[in-house]
Amino acid sequence: MKAADVRAKSADQLNEELAKLKKEQFNLRFQKATGQIEKTSRVTEVRRDIARVKTIARQKAAEAKA
């Protein structure tokens, strides 16, 4: 997921995306624990996407206040 794609979304869409990513992260952790995970790099990708969404959501909130 690119930062430009995330910036184009509204606050509600960012919250939905964050919830979706957290659910995926949970499922990936479960797969890793049971040894069923196929793409281990996806764990890192999802973690970084979560951070990206949170960062941009925070930036948008700060812009709205100012």
C-alpha cells in the first residue's frame, strides 16, 4: 500500500482500513504460531501498513485542528 493511496482516503475509510489490517495481522500471527503461514514477509508488510495508516490519520487530525 502506497502512502499516496492512504492520503486519498477519508478519516472513516482510514478507520475501516486500520480495522481490516489489524484483523489480518491477528490472522497472520495465528498462522505463524500454528506453522501454516506461507508468506512470512506479509507480517512485516501488514505491520508497516498499519503504521502508515495511523501516521496519516494522525496528520489529517492535526490538520483539521489547525
